[in-house]
Amino acid sequence: MYLNEAEDENDGAGNDMGMERVFEELNTLKGTVDALETRLKETVDSALSREEGLRAAMDVMAGEFKKYVDGKLQRFDEVVTDCLLRRDQRWTEELKRIQSKSRMSWGPVSYSTPSIPAHSSHRRLSADETCPTVPPAAARPPIRMEFPQFGESRNSSDVTDFVEQCENFLTLRPLSDIELMGTLNTVLKGPARSWWLAARSKICNWTDFRKSFLEAFLPMDYQAEIEDQLRTNVQAPGQCLRDFAYDHRALCLKWRPDMTEADMVRRILNACNPRLASGLRGTVTTVEQLVKVGSLIEKDWSNTKDYWSRVQQSHPPKRVGKKNDHGPNRSSGGDVATALGEPSLLVVPVYLRGSKGDAVLDSGCTYSLMSHSLWKAIKKDGEILASSEIPKFVMANGQENKALGKATLLFCLHDFHGMLGVHVLADDNLCMPLLLGLDFMSMCQVTLKPHCRRYIMPGGKEYAFLPKEIAKAQEADPSCQELGPSDRQASPGRIHYQLQQDVWYRGVPSKYGGFNYQVVVPAALDLIRSPRSPTVPAAATSITSSPRL
């Protein structure tokens, strides 16, 4: 028992010494950590202060570098500007020296500068005119020009344009005869140069060159060619009167330089829009007056269209429908006659290349069509058809036919004028010479009113379709008439009428009283011969409707 107590005391003393040693090590470690924290804080503060110092130094250096670069750029601009000024001054002095030396070296020489009278750009360039010489201009021309060139051209207008351009150049920049001959050696190309190599030994100035050049390259019938252009020149639909009048006057002066003002006004009025010419005849005596008054009339036309469009928008037309009486006591034949009357084609007057004729408006035809015989009657000498972009036309009878070609013509319908491509078909494929399809109707913006046989043109003006009498069809073919009793017995219960040789009507009695009707519109693109007569065209396609009357 006593031995155990002594051992316990020894163990307790050893433990106390170990604890003291641990506490000493902990204190030492704490001191070390505190020292490290102090050094870390000092290091961070030193790094921050060093960064601030570097930033301040970099800002100072950037400001100094910017000032340095700005100064260098400003100095560079000054140096370049001084260099350019010295160059311009040196070039100016050199140019003055060359000009003074050039004037002194040539001495008195003759210059080939033509005298350009009034209307020079519109005159016909005759080959026998003489041009007086003009002294050279002391100053440079106000615009930079190059001497015109002439190459492989076969048009008469190119020949006259080259001569006029040469005269314009020589007016601004006179050349001596020696300079002109050397310049022509450079600007003439192709056949013109070949001609010049052989003819230059006989030419010594501009007057001789002009005369020989026009005689060599203008055709013998040049005057007739200009006259033909003047005769065929008409005002286009979208062309204003001012542009057309000036161009037509230029053609007149090119054809006859001595044409009077009254003759030019008369020719312009004959070739412009007839509606416009009717308001100008007897009121103008000069081309300037014609342009001024005609421009005002054209402006009034455009204002009229705007006015009627606004009126139609603000006051739309009222449609009043009529109720049909289907009483049992009404006469069946009276219903048919009152409701339909005499059906006929929608025929309108059309002006085509100076000729007036009748054309048929056909809403079942997509493209406008013309017979080959009509095309041969209106075509010009040597004019040929262009190829049609439509490979084949599907006819109403199911057959496919190919167009002979396509022609672009100017159509005039009342106040409307427009260019339209027409497909030309063989005479056997059309039952009338000229069919105006949906392309023409959309172009002229016509409004059809078949129930009252009238149509409305843009602007609100209303016209009636041209009448077509049955007697004309009966004279052409006796079979075009009402069927007899024997024919009616062949199909009991039906009443047949064949009107105007190209419209079929069939009335069928209804079990409710009255009649049901069927209108069969003939084909616009093909013909099917009637079994009753080989000359009467029957319906090739049917557009059938059957409302009860």
C-alpha cells in the first residue's frame, strides 16, 4: 500500500514537468506566430506602397510620352504641308515656263477651230461647210476634255456625233493644223484609221478633214434615213412633252437646218399625244410656248386623276340590286329575253400603228393574241417577229399550238397609250384578228360592266362597247340563225339559239317554272368547226352557269 503511494507521487511529478514543457513550447510557438504575422503585415504594406509608387510613375511617363507623340505628329504635319506647297509652287512655275516656251516656239500659225453657230448640236453636218479660223485661247479650258475617238462603227449617228464632239473640243482647246493632224493619227481606229492613212496626204486642216470624213462614212441616203426617223418618231406613253419636243426639234434641224419654227411646231403636234395636241393647236407658235403650255396641261391631267381617285374614295358608288320575281304567271320566253337580251362580244376601238380597228376583250385569255394575217398587214418593211417566251399555248379544245412569234406594239384605247407584247398565231387558230387578254386589261386598268354593255377607263370616264349585229353573221354564213322546228324536235324540251356566229345560248325549261339558262362562251384560242356548217365556229370551251330566272 505504501509502495503504491510513492509511485503515484513520482508519476505526478513527472506529469507536472511534462506540462510545464508543453506550456513553454506553446508560448514559444505563439511568439513565433506573432512575429510571422507582424512580418506578413509589413510585407503587404510594403507591396501596396510599392504598387502605388509604380502607378504614379507610369502615369507620369504616359503623360510625357503623349506630349512627345503629339509634338512629333504636329511637326510631321507641318513638314508634309510645306513639302506639298513647295511641290505645287514648283509645278506652277514649270507649267508657266512650258506655256511661255510653247507660245514662243510656234509663232504665227493657222488654227483649225470651227465656228459653231446656233443650234449646232441639232444641225445636219453637211460636208461642204467652211469654218473660219479662230486664234488660240490664252488660258486653259475650264473643264478637262479628251479628244474623241472613232472606231468600228456603222451607225450614221456615231459619225455625226464624232464630228460634233471634235468641234466642241476644238472650240475649248484650239489646235494648230500640225497638232490636229497628229491627234487624228491617234484617235482614229479600225477602218477609219485605214481610210485616214490613205487620205491624210490630201488633208491639211479641219475643214478638209470634216468634208472628206463625212463623204466617206455617211451613207448616200443619210437624208432619207433622217426623214424616216422623223416620220416614225412619236411620243412614248411615259415620256413628257418637254423631252419629246426637244428631241423631235433636234431631228427636224438635223434633217433640214433651215426649217421654220412654225413647221417644227406643226410636226411636233402631229407626233405627240393626240389628246394633248388637240388642246395646243392654234394656241402656240413656238416650241418654247408649246413646251410651257403642254407641261401645264400634263400637270392638270395628273391632278385630274388624283381628284377622281379622292372622289371615289370619299364617295363610293352605291349598288342597288333588283329582286327577280319568280311567280308562276310570268312568261318563260319573256324572262329569257329580258334577262339576257342579245349576247355579243365585248368589242372596243383600238388604234394600232396609225390605223383604227376593232378588238375583242376576252377575260378568258391570259395573253393578247393576233392573227398572222393582221400582223402582215401592219408590219413595217423588213420587220420580223421576235421569239415568244411561251413555248406552247394550250387551246380550249385540249390541243397545243405554238406561236409564230411575238411583237411589241403601241396600243391606243381612248386616252390610254401603252406598249404591250402580242403573240402572233396562225389564222386557223383564232376566230378574230385581235384578242386583248388579261395582260392588256391589267395594263390599262379597265373596269368591265357586261350587264349594261359598258366599260370604265381610268379616271372615271365610261364608254359603251361597239355593237355587233346578227345580220353581219348571217350574211357571212346562213347557218348562223335560230334553229327551225325540225332542229327543236331533235332535242325536245330545249330551245337553242346561236347568236353572232360566236356566242351560243341555250334555255332549258325548269320544273319550278321559268327557264334555266346556259351561256357557252367560244374559245379565244382555237376553233372547232360546227357540224352544221364548216365555216361557223362553235364553242371550243364552255363557261357554264345555270341560275334560275
